[in-house]
Amino acid sequence: GAVVSQHPSWVICKSGTSVKIECRSLDFQATTMFWYRQFPKQSLMLMATSNEGSKATYEQGVEKDKFLINHASLTLSTLTVTSAHPEDSSFYICSAGPRRAANYGYTFGSGTRLTVV
Amino acid sequence: GESVGLHLPTLSVQEGDNSIINCAYSNSASDYFIWYKQESGKGPQFIIDIRSNMDKRQGQRVTVLLNKTVKHLSLQIAATQPGDSAVYFCAENRIQGAQKLVFGQGTRLTINP
């Protein structure tokens, strides 16, 4: 079955530094990947849609210069949180899809817990 | 960014009872809906899906009902087990413009022994 690997699973960084999160599709090619953010006790909020070889499409209210997305290959998308601040602390989740498969092929990674101190 | 709602509602049921979790979606053009289960610190796990041309779909111990007239989804879990305790989200596949999956509010389900 489709597997999406997300790395790291957790990271702690200092304010002002940048953090990169990777999302890999292990056994299929993902032309589209999605990045979500989830605050405690809240739902998943779509941040951006990442398309291989083109610029990401950001949702309203999401700062594209702060959350840099790169999707240079069909199996890898990265999210870089630049100049991180404590309010960026959250659970970040990627998803690959859709595909012509069961459940449209939205396959989720296991998430990355970011804590900015 | 897109999402619906803040602060998860909760539902507590006794082990062995049936549970019903409800969800309202927002876009009448959405063509596909999915229920996910999320355990603490993990990504969403697919449970069951339904296309917009259906009103009911059954899986193992789970049933999804879709009412397009009122834009409402429900997830029924039969004979609940302790392992069913989690947060449950509905998600709608939006096809207006770029295709994307948007999550609903979520419900925390607690199974009492």
C-alpha cells in the first residue's frame, strides 16, 4: 500500500532558527502533496498545496515567505519554517495525493511535532 | 488556511454501545468524503469513505451516511471498543479550483469501560 514517510517526527529549535520537515512518498510518485498544521485540540488546517516542479499554492492567511515549500521530485516535498517563533510550535502533517486509487490516495505522514523555544 | 471550527466537541460512550459522530461540511460541490481517526501524536488514519453519488456505505463495524441536502455526514461505529477512543475527523474533497482535502471540526470519542 501507499506509504508516506515524514521526518523528523519531532524537533525542538530555538527562536529565530529555521527548521526543515521532509515528506516522502515511499512506493509511489506523488505529483501533489499537501501540508497541514494542527494546533492542540483543533482540526487540521490546510496550509499549502505543493505540486512537483512548480510553486506551491498557499491558503489564505499562510505566509509563503515564512513557510517555504519545495517539491523538486515526485517523491519528496519539504516544508521549511523560517525564523521560527514560539507561536509556530504546532503539529505539521503532510499528505500525498490524490491518486487514482482507493480513497483517492490521500495518504498521510505521521506528523512532525515542532516546538520552538 | 482552511479548516472548520475550534476546540473539539467530545462524545463518551460505554464499551459495547454504538456511537454516532456527526459532521457538517461546507461545500456543496465536494464530490468525495472521508472519515479519519487520529490518535494522539499521530497522523490521520483512513476509516471509510463515500462518494457524493451515494448516501450510505458500510465497512467493518463502521457506516457512513451522507445527506447532501443538508450537507451532513455521520459516522456510526458499532459495538465500540477501547481502541476506538480517538479523535475523528470528516474531510471533504473539494474540486472547485485546485483539488484539495479540507478537514471538518473533529470529535473526541471516549470509550468508557
